[in-house]
Amino acid sequence: MSIDPRVALQSLTTALEEHLIAASARRGEGDPTVEAAFFAVADAFEVYDDSLYEAYGEVTPLEVIDDADGDDDEQDAEDEEDLEIVED
């Protein structure tokens, strides 16, 4: 069953607004309310992007970044900094 992209967009907008509210009331690092709002935005975005593709064959220029991917990118950057150039 496909979802109307307008309905999915409204859900995404609501999730973003709730994330802003949670972030502005954050009670320290790792606040579970902020974390839940973060994942709600990610989920709502994926539903919106999928519904947009199903309805119109279009996607957004955005993507959800997995924390594990970000950690790998940071490690890759650190590894590149540690490399030495050796000339013969």
C-alpha cells in the first residue's frame, strides 16, 4: 500500500518540529527524548522519499546517514592523515 507523498511530507514536517522541541529542551548528552525524535525524523524521511519515488519516480537530494557510516568516515580521514608519502 503506497502512501500519498503529501501525507508523508506532513508526517516528516511534524517529526522535524518535534525534533526541534526535543533538542531545545534537551537534558544533557544522550537524552532519550532527543534520540527518539532523531529516529522519528529518519523514519519519516524514508517514508516520504519512498512515497515520492512510488508516486512520481522522483527522490530528494538527501539521505539518512547511519552513525556507523559516520564513524567509518572519521576513521578513514584519520587513517589518511597517518599515511606518509614515500618517494623512491
